[in-house]
Amino acid sequence: MTDSGSSRPMPLSPAAYPGETELSVATVTWGPGIPDESSLRLLSNPSGKRVLQLGVGCGHNAVSLALAGAKVIAVDPDIAAIEKARSFADTHEVKVELHHGDPAEIPFIRADQIDNAFSVFTLHRVDDLDRVLRQVNRVLRTGGSFTCSLPHPAWAMVDHNGFGPSRIQRAYGDGGEHEIDGITMTTRSIANIISAFGRANFRIDALLEPYARADTAGAFWSETLNIVPAALIVRGRKDGV
């Protein structure tokens, strides 16, 4: 698809990240055009750890962690994503435990069995964030963390057609469900997200709002990303009672 007044292709929505993008398995990526795990260091040394991933994408992050020695369990409601991730893991000759299902329904994992959990651009598609966070807290060991990235709430306010001036088109973090660039997502404020982590008994120890770079965002780049952060990244830790 191209803009009606230009031969340039319309940018991909960051909310659809990673889409069909081929990503490196050298490290975990947190979003389009933003620093990756080699810079942010939000996950502890994965070697020998049990790691839960909510939303598998095409499998790049799961395979990256498996190659680093982690035992990865990934859950995704999209069967096509599960099949792509399985094929990707087979290509790289690593084992990833894949489950087709709702991220809020993980009864197959016993309590206190997961060392760390993470999610990359998935939770904006979830209706009941509190339920997901409660389940993740249940399965984490004490001291374990859950790190998630999602489209920044300010980004969701803006009409980001990629061409011409950006304009505000919806209220900040209204909590409603919207279709943005063809992606159905629930918009939340940063305060809403922090409160949800607190209700699930997480202590937030990292909160980042990275901007994207045009030279690394690729097809996801739009002019909107010059004025708002591309992502919100939150890490919550499960402390002892």
C-alpha cells in the first residue's frame, strides 16, 4: 500500500510488531527501532533458567533465549504464530515448549516454577490485564521478574499515517478498545498499567520510554515516532510476602 500522494509505502503499525519482520536471534528485541536486550539488560542471565514468554511473535526471542541456554515456555492465542515459532526453532535446532492458548490461562504451569517472564508487544491486545498479571505472578518464583513492552500510550493518541503533520485523534489512556492501523488494541495510561502491576503484587523496578530510530525501525517508521516514544517497557519483580 502506498500513500495517495506519494510513491512511498505506508509504514507498518508498531502495534503489529514484529509482524513478518526477520529479526536477529543474537539477542531479545523489545520493539521497533528501540534498543534491544544487549543494551537494556532487563533479563537476567538466561542460562539454565525457566523463562515464560507471553506472545511468541515468529519465535525470534524464544529461539534467542533457547540458544543462550534457557528453557523457554511460550504461550500465544494465534495458532499460526505457534506454527511459525515451531518451524523457526526447528531451523535453529533448539527446543521451545509452545502452547496455543490465552496468556491469562496457564494452568499447565505450577506455582513458583518460572524464573523470569516477558512479553513483547502483546499485552495491548489483552482485555483483562489484571488477570494476566495475576497468573504470571502465580507461576514466578520469588525474586523473579516480568518484563513487558507495548506501544506507548501517547503513540495510541496520535493519527500516525506516516505522511504529513500528526494530529491527536483520541483521549490519552481512556481504557477503551480501538482499532488503530487495523490492529484491535486496548489503550491504557501509564498510571493504569502501573496500578495493574501493583494489584498483582509486583514491585516495579524499571520503567522505560524509549524512542525509535528511523535507521533501525525499518518499515515500522513513521513521522509520529519523532514526537512520541515508540514503546513503554515495564519490569515488575515478585518479592516475598
